[in-house]
Amino acid sequence: FMRDGRLLIASTHGLQLCEVMQDKLIVVNNFSSNGLTHSDNPFPTEGITDLEVDTFDDIVCTTARDSGLIVFYQYDSEQASLTKITSCKSDGTNYQWGTTITNAGLDVVNNYVFLMDSTTNRLYYAPYSNQDVTPFRYAYVYISGGSLDAPKNLRVAAQGSQFVISCPDIGAFFTFNTALNLSSENAL
């Protein structure tokens, strides 16, 4: 849900902004890809798997896990519109995560985004605002007795001090404190 009570729905082909009126779900606006590359596309929505909303700052973050793409939008409730802030896709240079990532989790208290590369067990994080998302840094995530096995989902606690990573392949989840020095690379 958005701060104004509207509902943003994601599918693998687009986003729909809806509102409930007299027990009906009414589509207010549609946002979908136009075939351009993610950097040139105002709505790179192809393959969306996850959606997170920062209702304090009216920022929307989508994840396309299979392509390693996360996109940030600024939501304007008066215009019922989204404006792309930036898109970040694994390219080996600026964004070094692979194409198998978890969803992006938002720490809305401290304005940080977190995502995890499911292959390398690197937790990527960066500050975000309504202007930009940069720079991404990473920390290795370790558990007692080994490493995570195919992490799939990441959730940040409401106060931003902890996060949970689930590994459905082994039927487990792990809780971590967010004890990062957010200005340098670390290990958790």
C-alpha cells in the first residue's frame, strides 16, 4: 500500500496503481516497459518479482531477480504517477552482483537498500534517496558452521537494526543484526 491508501500491484509485465472504491478495485494508472534498455526505459518492468515501498519518502523499489535488476521510483500521489530515480543492473563494474539475487529489502529508517547475491553470499547495500542510489558496497554473510544455502528472500526489520534471510531449499531462515559500518566493506 502507498501512503495515500492506493495499492501498487506488480506483475512480470508491469505495475498497476489501484484504489478501492465501493468494494471495487479501480486501476488508476499502468506502468509498463517500452522495449528500451533498463537505463533508457522509464518503466523497466519486465520480469518484476518483488516490490518494496518506503511510505515515509514515497519511494518504490522493484526487483527482477532473474535478471539482477533493481529499479527505484519516486511516487507522486497528486499525479498518481511514478518517476524513475535509477535502475541498477549487474554489469560486473558498477553493480557486481550476479543474475541470481534476492529481493531488495529497504531500511526505511536509515534509507538503505539491501540485496543478496544468492551465489556468492555477498550482501550488497547502499543509501537511497529521491535523487539517487549509490554507491553499493558489500559484506560477506557468514553463519556458524558454514555458509547460507541458496538464499532467496531478505526482509529488513522495521527499525532497521536486523534483517532476515530465508533459504527455502533447506527449510531455514537466519536473523542478523545490522552491525555494518555503512561506509566501508565488511563481513557480518
